[in-house]
Amino acid sequence: MNCEECWCYNYDEENDEYYCSQDLDEDEWYRIMTHNKGRCPYFRQADDYYLPRKQ
């Protein structure tokens, strides 16, 4: 899983750290990391051209 390229991976200036904005509990996180071979079902490819294409 490459969280750095995900739309849900955000930076928190107050805590000076990155985090996943999806509301995952410990069980969901464990299932993703063990059963899905690290593939997150909430992964959305973020790119610089996503919003301009929508306009």
C-alpha cells in the first residue's frame, strides 16, 4: 500500500504529521494489512490534474 499517493493521506500542521483521513478502527486496519495484502479498499489515486479535469 502506498499511502503517500492516496487522496485520503493528509498533513496535520498542528501535530506536524501525516495521517489517513478514513475513519478506520483497529480491526479494519488489521484486516487491510493482513488479508488484503496491504491493498486498502479506500485508496484513491491522488494527482494534480484530478480537479481541473472535473471543471
